[in-house]
Amino acid sequence: MADHGGSDDIIIKLTNVHKTYLLGLEGVPALRGVNLSIFAGEFVTILGTSGGGKTTMLNIIGTIDKPSKGDVRIGQDKIKYATPDRVLASIRLNKLGFVFQQFNLIGSLTALENVELPMQLKGELSRSGIRKRAS
């Protein structure tokens, strides 16, 4: 096992993470007590059976969903069930990137406009700078 140094090198940490979805009146557990640490520069593959919770875990790591119980840390940001959606949106905009299996593009925009959109939301570049970077 590699020596990763101090805990400051951890960029993603899940501690006792649970996720339960409501199906009618019943709770269906998707994750039960998951613990995971991912260090800076580390390449991680997530494998498992169909229905084993891989997508649920990725949605929680990606702040698309929140844990029902447990703690998630993305960098220095702590995420719990009560974390407001605006905080999660800020983390997605400023700290995470996604490559989805399906394209998940906004159909009324061109491919170029879809690439430009997050840069427009962030508001750090001029319109011409955004177009140049997106191209």
C-alpha cells in the first residue's frame, strides 16, 4: 500500500455513508455504511454487481445526491443530508467535473453552447474568452 502522507492529501472521504430511497412506504437501502478515502493523484475504479450501489455512491460523491446518514468530504467541504442544494451546486460548479455515460446535454443548445454554459455560470471569463476556451 502506498504512503499517501497526511490526511490533507485526501480529496474525497466517505465515512459510514448510508443512502436509503423511499419506495412507497418502504425504505430501500442502496448504501450501508460505506467508508472510502481517495487521495490526490490516485486513480480509482469502482466495480460491483448490478444494483450494488455504484451509481448511488458516485451520485453522492458528485453532490448530485446527499447521504441519508454519514459524512462526505469533498476537499474541505463537508456534505451531510442537511447541506443546502445551493452549497452542492457551488461545489459542482467550482470543484468537480463530470463525464456521464449518456451525454446529458441541454437539447436546445448546441454542443459548443453546452460547453460554454458552466463557464458563463462561473462568471470569470469574458464572452470572447469563454468562446475561445470552449472551441
